[in-house]
Amino acid sequence: MTRDPDRFLGEEVDQLVAAELDWKLRVLGGPSSPWCTVDGKKVLMFCSNNYLGLSNHPKLKEAAIEAIRTHGVGSGSVRPIAGTMDLHVELEERLARFKGAEASLVYQSGFATNSGLIPQLVGEGDLVISDALNHGSIVDGVRLSRAERSVYKHCDMDDLARLLDEAEHHAPNYRRILIISDGVFSMDGDIAPLDRIAALGAEHGAMVYVDDAHGEGVLGDGGRGIVSHFHLGRDRVQVEMGTFSKAFGVVGGHISGSKNLRRFAFNKSRTWLLSGSHPPAVAAACIAAVDVLEHEPEHVERLWRHTRRFKTAMRDLGFDTGQSETPITPVIVGESSKARRMSERLFELGVFALPIVFPMVAKDRARIRTIMNAALSEEDVTFAIGAFEKAGRELALI
Ligand SMILES: *Cc1c(COP(=O)(O)O)cnc(C)c1O
């Protein structure tokens, strides 16, 4: 048998291309701002996770530049050896205060957080119970653990209660039980019933872990996230996980909770221990992002004002916008090919929004996923609604 490594690379991608499951990369020629240059064309950004426009906020940019002047461009090491700078420590203190938690810990990314921490929280003899639509980084973190896995139907609390009851009668008894859920689900924009998850967790002595990547900067008091949104006590949700790469506008993952959680996490998470820490500019920009959220509440307010206006307008036009309760608004169009055509037409009309198709969503539920942005002006929102109306009529969707 002859092996040709390059051939299998090409063949496997060709299969994806044939099934229309490959990614075609769009390239931004400048910052992720409301009007940006994508593949050389000026368009309205309608699909970035930069909810509050912070990725191009002057205070964040200044903080990053200043940190390069004072601390250089690299941290020089992993956090536990020589890669913890005063900026990393300050960020964790500021974030914990913002979240109203005893302590926070910052990882390189949200993915590194889930894939590094989950396999330490549970192992052999433990059970992890996960929502069916949880993010891939949770799925991978769970796979890396040696725990038994159960999946409950998306946001279905009866199903979760049933699995917890079954777990009580399991012999031998599980050592630990971990319930884990996204806070906001990124394909539909619906919110996990964290109040009920937390109540079930308390009833059954299970640990509750919420991944609030799409809830931070969006939900709760001043964008403090889903735990604040449901007014839950810290004792009810043991791990509040999030990311600096979405509403915070930079990059990085984090957890907030008790002092013991922080000590446990940094002594055991392999991603945290074995991969280089953030450059000082990243830590400084993240501190500035927390600062902006604390002192400029208008960004979160504008985000919600635009969101309400856009959702109402889309429904009035006759679009199906699903179950969303957040600034993620899916515009459901049906078949995958329709979603692709709609996205292409919107791009021609000057709006950049991506199609989400099978297998990410059901075959007949393909959609354009829009994400609102606080940095848009009222006129920009009007422009986007106009483009959706035009494209929707041309494709006979409305
Ligand atoms: C984006 C996302 C992540 C990954 O976060 P990064 O910081 O980009 O690695 C994890 N979980 C959820 C739910 C996400 O949406």
C-alpha cells in the first residue's frame, strides 16, 4: 500500500466541498466595526460577536498600546512559571469584582477554559449531564474527562430531572455530578433556564457550570451575565464561565466563583498550566473592557434598543425569527440553499450576515443568523431592515 498524506488532505476537503460543508473565508480589511471592509467591499457587519463594539473602542486600544510600551509584547512564559504579570492579576481582581464573585481566573480562551477545566472537575466514577445543544468546547471538555455522560433534551427540565433521579439510584453511587449548560444558545438565541437548573442542582447535590459566552455584556445588570439575569446566589452556580472574545471585544476565557474554585482550577487545568499566557496588551485591553462595562452602561442599553427594534420589524415583515430572547436573531428561511442565496444577496445589498445550515441546524431550519451590535446607528438598523425586506421579497420568503 502506498500512503500519500497530501492526497487524503485534498480528498477529504473535496468531499466537504461537494456536500457544501466547507468554509469559505471572508477577509476583513480593517477593524470589526459597524461598517467594515469584507473581501474589499464596504458592508454593514451583522454577524460578529463584538456585541458592544468594544473591539474598536478607543479606551481598549489605548490600554493595549500603553501596555506594550510598559510591558512589551509577550508574557514570556506560562502563567505558573514566569508568565504572570501584574496586569493578569489586576484583570482577575477586576473581573471578580464586576461579577460579584469571590474570585476569577483567566485562561487563554473560552475553548481552553472548557477543555482544560471540565476534565478536572469530573473523572472516573462521576457523571456529567449536558444540554443537547451545548457548545463544541464543552463537548470536547466532557470527552476528555473519564466521567459517564448523559445528555438532556435542549432546555428540557423534566428530562434533566429524570436523569438526576436515575443518577440517585445508580449503583455504585456517583462520586460527583456536574450539570453543564450554555447560558445563551448561539444558534437560536434562547436562554437556558438557569434558575431551574440551579434548583435541580441544589436538590440533587450536583455542581452547576454555566458557559455564558453569549450572555456576558448582554444579559443581567449592566451586562454582568446570566447569573445576574436570574438573580442567583453564588452558592447556586458553582462555575460561571465566560469569554473575553465576544462582548468584551478582545480574547480570553474566564471563570468566576469561590476562592476554592480558582485555586482548584489553576492548580489542575492543563491548558492553563501548559500554554503561554496572554500578551500584556490583551490583559490590559480586557481590564479596559471591564472598566467600560462598569462606567458606560449606554452600550448595553443601545444593544437592547436596537435588538427590540430589529426583531419587531422582522416579525412585522413576516419573517420567522424563532425563539430568540437575545440580540442573536435567527431569520429562518428553510432549506440550506435558500439560506445561502439569501446571505449572498444580503452581501450584495451591503449587509454581512452568515447562513447557518445543516448539520449545524435541522435541514428545514436553515437560517441567516444575525447578531446585533450596539455600535450601529439608528440609520444602520434601518438600512439592515431594508436589505432584509428587499432580499426576502426577491426570494419570496415574505
Ligand atoms: C465562543 C464560545 C466559546 C469559545 O470561546 P473562545 O473564547 O472564543 O474560545 C465557548 N463557549 C461558547 C458557548 C461560545 O459561544
